[in-house]
Amino acid sequence: MNTFSMKNVLKKNVMTIALFVIYVAFTIATGGNMFSSSNVTSLIEQNAYVFILGVGMLMCMLTGGNIDLSVGSFVCFMGAIAGVFSVIKHVNTPLTLFIVVGIGLVYGAVLGFLIAYLRIPPWIATLAGYLAFRGLGTQILISVSETSAISNFPESFTKLFTGRIFETAWGTLNIPCIVLGVIGAAAVVYINISARARKVKKGYQADPLGFVIGKSVLQVAVIMVLAIKLAYDGGVPVVLLWIIAVLIIYGIITEKTTIGRHFMTVGGNAETSRLSGINNKLIMFAAYLNMSVLTVLAALIVTTRFGSANAFAGQNFEMDAIAACIVGGVSAYGGAGTVMGMVIGATLIGVINQGMSLMSYDQDWIKIVKGGVLLAAVVFDILSKKGNKRQ
């Protein structure tokens, strides 16, 4: 049985600490510009797709380190489809969404069948999608628009994924935003305290009460600072509600449900899971069906944020999602990883992007730094596992 120690705590939260240090460093380097209300909001909106796709990629990777290379191209394709029906054909928003989600389900089912039941390696099946959907999306856009882009989406479509909740003027304190922050902070404290109480009641080892209180105070501080920053920038972005909803749902699935444990088990040892009665093929099928649905959501968010569907949408999105998972501690071999870890990884990638952009670094240098962070995360994960084995 592992005993509580600050060494273990620091080891488990090394990426969280790294995120904090890097964010503070960029804030100082940019003269506080990184911490402005508008840039805090921008960090959320610019990286919304990473959080959404990262969750889907997490579920795929849990099954054995599998990935989906087609998500970026599929974002482009689905944006084009949404543009054709919503803008060109003037189809009403509910029906457009129904069509787009339906196409996503069909693709996910086909992809899941190819991988789970025909045993086509995931990287090959999704590489085919990576190539095909970029071409299909581009050709659709070229055929209906001289500029290879579709814009002027109706307000009924864009307001579902953009704008603010109870929006107020910039620089004015948005009270509903503060209220939501207080509710979120109270929920975090309740979850932390009640989780510890349940462990104590069942006789399980629990973190010291003082540590739980201290952790709760830090989490509340982060939530309230974020709430205040958003409150002075017009209010809570609609896209943040989508992100929170997805993260909560999948956090519950991965940590509190049987199906979540099945994903972990299949990735940890496929043969053992099969012998224990788990349908490995169904789990794999579900992972890729789920990935396609979340990709549709990411496509809608990206399309409405930029106000257009274009041939360049979704470029390198698959790499950002994979990097967010790896940096966030998701095992490249499957069987281990958490939604919160992915969130830390996605935020760290986003902070590096935004911070270096504000400092006017070239995109090539940003890619070099992100590559270094990704490699460092993998090396740290391997060394940590070796250290645990020696102990």
C-alpha cells in the first residue's frame, strides 16, 4: 500500500506544476499581456477543439495506444458539408445539425467496423481518412465557391457555439459569470471533501484532510480567477460550456462507470479482458464511433468561430490532440490516462502556442518547442515507470 508523501504528490502533478511555471514565465515575458482578460478568453476559444478532440483521442488511446489520424481532415470535410447545407442550400439549422451528426455517425460506424471487426490497423484505416477527407472537403468547397470557402453562416447556427452567456460590455463585471464561478468552486470543494469521506468510511487510504483542504483552496482560487477574467471580457463563452459538458461526461465515464473500466482493461491487457468476458471488438468499435461524433462537434466549433468553412480547416488537429494526451500523461501503450490529465496537456500546448505568438516567435520555433515538450513528457513517463518498478 502506497503511503501519502509530498514527493509522490509532486511526481503525480509534475505537468500541472510545469503548466503553472510556464504560464507565469510567459506572463512576465509579455509584460502581463498573457494574463489579460481578452487573452484568457482567447486561450479557451482557440484551444476548444483540442479539448474536444483530446477527449476522443484519449478514449482511442486507452484501448491500446491507438490513434485517429483522420480527425483534422474530417473537421475540414464536415465544415464543408455544414456550409453547403446551411449556407448554400439554406437548410434550417436543426436539420443541418441532424445531417452533419448523421454523417459523423456513419463514418464512425464504418471506421469502427474496419478497425474492430476486419482488424485493419487503426493508423492505416485513419490514414486513409486523413488523405480522402481533406481532398473531399476541398473539392466540395471549390465546386460551390470561387474562393474555396463558405461564409455567412446564419446566426441561428453560429450562436450555438459562439458568443457569451448573459453578455455584457467589455470591462464591465459580468455578475452571472461570477455566480457560475462560485457554483463551480463550491462543487469542487464538495467533490474533494465527499470523496475523501467515502474513502475513510470504507477503510481505504485517504489523503490527509489538510492536504485535501489545501488542494481545494488552490482549485477554488484558479476557478475564481478564471471567472473574474471572463467576467471582465463579456462573460462565459458559449464554447466553454460545451467543453465543460464534454469533460464532465467523459470524466464520469472513464472514472465512475463499468464501460470506462472496460476501456482501461482492454488497453492494459487485451487477452485478459477477453477472457474476463469483455467484448474487445465492441469497445474498439465504440472508441472510433465516439471519436467521429466528437470530431463533428469540433468541426462545428471551429467553423462557427472563424465564420467560414475552408480547405485549410483542421490542419494538424490530430497532432494537437495526440500531443495533449501524451503530455497529459496518457499512456502511449494504452490502459492508463485521465480526462483531467489530457486537459492539463491541452492547456500546456495552448499556453505555449499563445505565449510564443504574443512574443512574436515564428511558427517553426513554436513547433520546435512543442516537439521538445512532447518528447520530454514521454521520457519522463518512461523514467517514472522504471523508478516505480525498482521500488
